[in-house]
Amino acid sequence: MTEPHMLARSTDPDTSHDAAAIAALSPSSAAIKTAILRALRKHGPRTAFELRELYLTDGIGPACQDNSINRRISDLRNIGLVVDTGNRRPTPYGRKAIVWRATTFTEQKILMLRYGLEGLVDIDDVEVDWQKVSDVNRLRAEIARLQRQVALLEEESYS
């Protein structure tokens, strides 16, 4: 089962969680996520394809590979900064694509209060403390690992 708000699956080894934490902090990753949030706030809901077009035409963020937009949207969704609008638009290939929107400041504040993440997002801007996101993800991964160990020990004790 995938833990919420994590960049690596709960079943992944600790090395994957370390790599995910480092990837979340890479300058290009953080810059791309910040650019996506700014673009969604400025231009409104968009698909990943439309965000990629903004990258190419408006230069909204750092150079990135085509699949980087989708990965960063997934990261942002996992921490509650973007959500699926429920709408779909056709891609250039004729398939349906999710239309994403940035969560409102109120939604973000509720999320931060619920998970004890005050200071994660500067409510007046789009700046995200990616180090704090990484720390939270690492703690959740450790909790999931410990829960798996407890479950294994309980199974052994019943055998």
C-alpha cells in the first residue's frame, strides 16, 4: 500500500526512501514544482500537456524532460498542493488527460493543520519548504517500516 504524501512506496527499501528524499530536494525538482504551482495559480487549471506547453512557450520554469512535469505534479498531489479537478481534456494524442489545479490557500492551511505541517508553504506566495517536505516523508517512511516490523513480530509470536 502506498503511504500518503510519500515519494517512495512504503514497501520500498530504505535506500529508495533516501533517494526520493534527495530527489525532492534537487534544485531542478524544487524549481519545477514551484514553477508548476505558479503556473496553475496564474493561468488556472491545466493538464500536464498544457503545462509543458507553457514551459516551452512562456519559459515558466527550468528546462526539464517531458516526463518531469508528470512526476512533479504527482509529487505536488501527494503533498496536497495540487488536486484533480475531475475534468478531462484531450491530449495531442486523443487521450483524456487530468486537469489539475493548485489547492487554495484555505485548503493548504487545513492540510497543514491536519498534518502538523505549519510552515510547509508560505501562504502569501508559492514558496515551499522542500526540506520540510522531505523530513516529513522520511519520518513517515520510518513509521511505516516500524509498523511492518511490529506486524512481523506479532505474526511470529502467534505462530
